[in-house]
Amino acid sequence: MRKSLSIFMLFMAMAMTLSMTSCRETTEDKVEDAIEDVGDGLEEAGEDIEDAAEDVGDKLEDAADEVEDEIDKATDTIS
């Protein structure tokens, strides 16, 4: 009886250990998740940079138009 109890306890300990380790997230899973997060962050940053570049381009065009208008006014006044 003592031997069967020992075998049963050993089996229970192994089952418990196996169930605990199978539920834990592995390092590989954590690395994959981190890589996905970094990729998402880089994609979002790229989109933000594109938006900012478009805004800067629009503002430069507006400024160039204003300068051109001022030059036209000054030229008309001189003529």
C-alpha cells in the first residue's frame, strides 16, 4: 500500500508540474509578442511621419503662395 501511495503521489506531482508549465507563456511566445508590438509601433510611427511630412509640405506651399502674392503686390506698386 505504501508503494502504491508513493507512485500515486509521484504521478500527481508530475501531473501538477506538467499542467503548470504547459499554461505558462514561453520565452519564444513573449519574444514573438514583443516583435509584433514593435512592428505595430513602427508602422504607426511611419504613418505619423508621413502625416507630418504632408502637413509640412502643405504649409510650405501656403507660405510660398503668400510670398508670391507679396512679390506680385510689390511689383505692381513699382510699375
